[in-house]
Amino acid sequence: MKVTKEITKFETLKLESWGGALETLKIIEQNNKQDDFMYLLEDVFYEGVDETDLNDFIWFEDEYIFDSLEIDFK
């Protein structure tokens, strides 16, 4: 069975995430880039994505995300 849902709010995304993705989301929030990040996700996953792949992207592609959002995090 396939279940899909639409996530349109950053806060909902935070509730649905786990592991290292939470740290990435925390940094995005600290830099007030929540809306920009949601737009980035729409661009990257324009065809949709399952929740595990989305979480892995947020967790392991943090450098790409921070560069895209112009967050200086070293």
C-alpha cells in the first residue's frame, strides 16, 4: 500500500523528521530560512519524495542545503 501526504509547513516537517535531519532543521530555523527551505524542497523534489528519502536528504545533504540557503555553517 502506498500512502502519500503533502507537507506544506516547516513545523510539520520538523515533527515528521528524525535523527540528524533534526539538527539540520534546527540550523535552518536559527537562520530564519524556513520558507526558503520549503521552496528548495519543492524545487529539488518536484515529482515528490517518500519520507525516508526526504529525511535522508535533509540529514546527509546538509552542506548542499546550507549552501543553497546561504547559511554560513562550518
